[in-house]
Amino acid sequence: MATNGNTEPVIITIFGIKGDLAMRKLMPALFNLFLDKSMPAKFQIIGIGRECSADYLRNDMRARVDEFSRRGKTSDADWARFAPALDAIDGDFGDPKTYQAISDMILKTEKKWDAKASRVYYLSVPPTLVEMIVGNLGKAHLSKERNRDRVVVEKPFGRDYDSAEKLNKSIMQSFEEHQVFRIDHYLGKETVQNLLAFRFANALYEPIWNRRYIDHVQFTVGETVGVEARGSFYETAGALRDMIQNHMLQMMCLIAMEPPTSFDADEVRNKKVDVLRAIRPLDGPDMYKRAVRGQYGPGWVDGQSVPGYREEADVAPDSNTETYVALKLMVDNWRWQDVPFYLRTGKHLPQKISQVSIEFKPVPHQVFPSAAVEHWEPNRLIINIQPKEGIQLRFQAKEPGKHMRLRTVSMDFYYEDTFRIEPPEAYETLLYDVMICDTTLFMRADQSLTAWKLLAPVLETWESVPSADFPNYAAGSWGPEPAEALIARDGRSWFSVQPTIAKQGALR
């Protein structure tokens, strides 16, 4: 099978190759890149882990790819072409001999190819191991090729401002900023990326993308699942760290950023940082009106009875960890002054959905009689990130008939309907960008630190003052009552819509 001969050779070393992330996401993504002819003509994948061997990757890993790849089961012919590029090192992450073995294998491969390769070190490991591995890579001189060596770090990147700053300083002792890829898989989703094209490749929306025409913006990330088997991890994280600090603030930056002067990676990231710096601090006596937390209790999800968070495995019976967060954020700049951004996310909600709803201000004068606008609703632009990726515009149209009656209809765009192809998985996009050294979709150090600084007052308050009413929402509901009050105080309500808007009345 042909591959992308225009991309320079690459050697991808995955620490934690036998972990859940590598099996479910990384290996299927790399195999799909290979099938899509997006891998270089010369590439090698090295797995690092205890009791790991080349035979394991070339044989046992195939079953994991069959299970989790968006393409389904692999063919014998395709896997036979892919498998020779897989190799492994049985080693401990803290043992210098492991890194010497990595160096020897890389040098041997480059000698065989008679070419220098880009070296990607993917840390698919718990956050507590990142500093140690990065330090050992530096000591083994595996980061010295500044234009070839790259390290990929998964979220969470720290657990607060101080720990993130310490982690950054530690990484900078071995790597330079342009070599570090802080990955957030949400930014690899097609609809998230399409926000840039939607906003800056079309003349239609930019003139009204401001406080004069937009009333408010809502972000909803709902999960129907609970913490499942991740209770011990979630006890150290919570919804604010797990979802708001990275995924949701990054999506907000794409909506609120100013037009970049070019598509240069640092220019785009500069505009994102400007948004974070313009967000009004979340401190002061009104913090409780702008930040709401929740924790699910027992309830029903998809017809099944589920336990409360405190009854989950590895969760303390008096846990103060939030599984739901709602925030009201204000961006203090000329474009967005007085336009609220409402963010909410939670576990065990009624729908699995990631959605942005942009509500426009009403017309300045309503000329239609009340009977004509009985079912009127504001104009909305709805961006569906999952489960069905697409963009919908909700507006008013006249119903057929003799009488003037208005009805809300939609113009819809869905990737799978329009392009007739399944979009790539987020990790496919991001891994390809790492290989070609495109940092546009990755968080820079100052982005991460600015986000932590914004949330620091909320984190400190919530950790120092335990909630008196946890659990405060039933599993299967849309969250606690204070979250409804947060937005109702402004005379608004949360917009809830099915992942695919009903086709009845849709304009094609």
C-alpha cells in the first residue's frame, strides 16, 4: 500500500503501549493513517512497556485495532503491510537502560533507512509519570534534535496553576516549547476545526459575530455515563479540571477569538490566549452566582437504575468531588462586552452531546401579530460536535397556507450527509499534525497556565468549602437547580435539543 512519500521519515515511540489509550485510540488511529496513505513512506512505531514484545504488537494488538478502529476489522493484506513497522522494548520507565535501548533502536533504524527521522515520544501514561519520563529522555539525549524530536503530553496537564507551572518548567529543561505537543482530543474533531473555516472563510457571519447581534452563547458537554471504572482518577480531578479547563475553554476560544492575520500556528494560538486573558476573573463575592457545582445521586439513565457518585467504586462515601459544573463567563473586550458565555458539563445527564448554541438578539421591532408568532423562538446557530457532527441555523419562515403563521425551521449541514465519507477520528488528525510538526491545534504553555489561573479561585473555594447539599441532582436529569438559576437570573434558559434536529420543516 502506498504511503505519503512527501512526509519525512518518522519514528513514533509510545510509552504505555499496553494501556487503554494506546489500544483504543492511538494504534487504531495510526493504522487508519496508514490506510489513508497519510503515513510517511518510512515509519516505525516502538511500544514501551513491561513484558512488551514485537510479537505482541504485531499479533495481539491486531485484535484491539479490529475492536476499536472506525473501519472495523482489518484485512490480512493490510495488516501484513503495517505490522513490520511495529517494534517494542520491554523496559521500565525509570530505568536508564530503557532509554539507551530506545536510542539504539532509533539509530539502527535510521542507519537502515540511510535517513534522519522525526522522533515522536508519545506519553500515554498517568500524569504522575510525565516529569520522570521527560527527564530521562533529556538525560539520554533523546530531545537534543530540536527540529526532529517531539514529545506529546496527554491531559490533564497539571491539576492547578502551580503544578502546571512546575510541570512546564520541568519539561523545558529537556525540550523547547515548539517541541512540546499538549494534546486535547476535542480539538481534533472535524466540527471544532471547522469553526475556523466557518468563521474566517465566509463573509456571511463575521459582520454579525459581535455584541451588537449576539445575545449570548451556550456550551453544553453532556455525558450519559458516570465515572465507570475511573473513580480513583476522578476523585483527584472532577468536572472542572476534567472538562472545563481544557476542552470547553478551548472551544470558547475558537468562538470568541479575533480573526488571525494568517493561519500560522502561533498566530492562531496568540488569538486564543487573548480570549483567555480577557475573561473576567471568577473571584469576588458573586462567584457563587457565576459558578455552580453538582454531584449526581442515584437515578435512571437509558432505562437503567444507576448508583450515585458516592456509591461508585474507589469513591469516598463523603466525596466533595463535583461531577457537574455550570459557569457564566464574561469576555471584557470590544467584541464581546456584556455578552455572557454559559458553560455546562456533567456526567449521567440525559444525552451524550457536545454542542455550541449561539443565540442572536431579536429583531428591533416585531411587525407580526401575536397569533402569527405563537411558536416563535430566537435565531440560533447550533454547532454539533458530537455525536453527529454538523452545523444548523434556526430561523423563522412562513408556514404554507392563507394565514401568516411563522414557524422555526432549520438549514442543516452534516459531514456524513454532505461529504459522504466518515470524518477521521480526532487522534488521527492530531497524530498527523504531530508528524508534520503543526502545532495549531495544540495548547501552548501560556494557554494552559492562563486557563488554570482563571479557574484557580473556583478550585480553591470548592476544595476549602465542602458542598452542603451533595448529591444535588439525580442521575438522568440535566443537573442541579442552582444551574437553572444561574442562567434564569439573566432572563434566559438552557437550550436543549436532540443531537440531530428534527427534519420536519427543515429547508434543503
